Amino acid sequence: MFLLKGLIILFSLVLSTSVWSQSTNWSNWVTFESRDGAFTMAAPSEPEYLVKEITTSIGAMELHSYMVAPQYDDQNPNLMYLIEYYDYPEGTFPEDSAALKHFFYEQTAQATSYEIGGALSYSSESSVDGIDGFLYRCQYKNDTYVMKSRMFFVGDRFYHIKVYSEKESSLNDEMDWYLDSFKLK
């Protein structure tokens, strides 16, 4: 009896591993480095780099963006992969200002959801590469599309990682793989 249960469990593990590895071909992904941004990430292809000046309540800042918009198909279930970062003036977010950062994360999640005409689905504290931050998901365009995001600070530098997908294909390995691939340099 125990042998049969063991074989069933082993067979299930082998089957689920082979299905997972067939659904996602990670070997096609590239790891890119942002020297100025001091990070590396994985993406389905080399991202396009853009810099633009944005105006905020504390003045003008440079917004740095890396974007990949792959051809949407079974191999690429997401519409767009995006990471943005910008630097606040030194001392704006002291290391011990957890409550201030949390408030900023909540406000940013709400504002980002509003900007794309959506509503926040969930949010929670999260970490990536040992850095505390915030994870959230919003649905937009009549709940047809989903954006999942992770954001965090390193010093006064704010990072905002986003993945956009159709809702029907939004529970995919590529979305989480991208969000989790961030590494500081």
C-alpha cells in the first residue's frame, strides 16, 4: 500500500515537472543589466530603454524605464514587462521610515490603478532579493486585463516592476518569474 502511494506521488511530481518545463522555455529569456540602475533582471527579450523627465510635487525627476512588449501568444502570455526607477532627493525616505514607505506604496498602488482605469484587486508586503517592498495587482478595462506589480526602495531610489496581461492568462509562470528575477548589482 505504501509503495503504491509512493509511486503515485513520484509519478505526479514527474508529470507536473515535465508539464511546467514544457509550458515555459526559460532558456529563451535574457538577463539584462542596468549599470546606472544597479540591477539585473530576466526578460523574454532585450528591453527598450527610455528616459524621460517627470514633474512631481517635489520637482522634476528622471524616470528610467526598461520595457519589453513581446508578441502575444502561448509562448508569451503577457502583453508587456516594465521596470521603472527614479531617485528621490537624498534623505527623503530614511531607512527606518517603514510607515512612510508603506504609505507611499499604498498610495502608488491606488494611483497606478486609477491611472490605467482600473481597481486594486489585492496588495501585500513582499520582498525580492532580500529587499522589503510591496506587491499588488489591479484589474482594468472592465476586468479584461490585469497588471501585477512589485515596488520597493533601495535608499532613496524607487523601483516599480510591472507586468501586464489579459485576465484569462494572468496566472502564468512568466509573470512571477519576471517579478522575482530582480537582483541588485
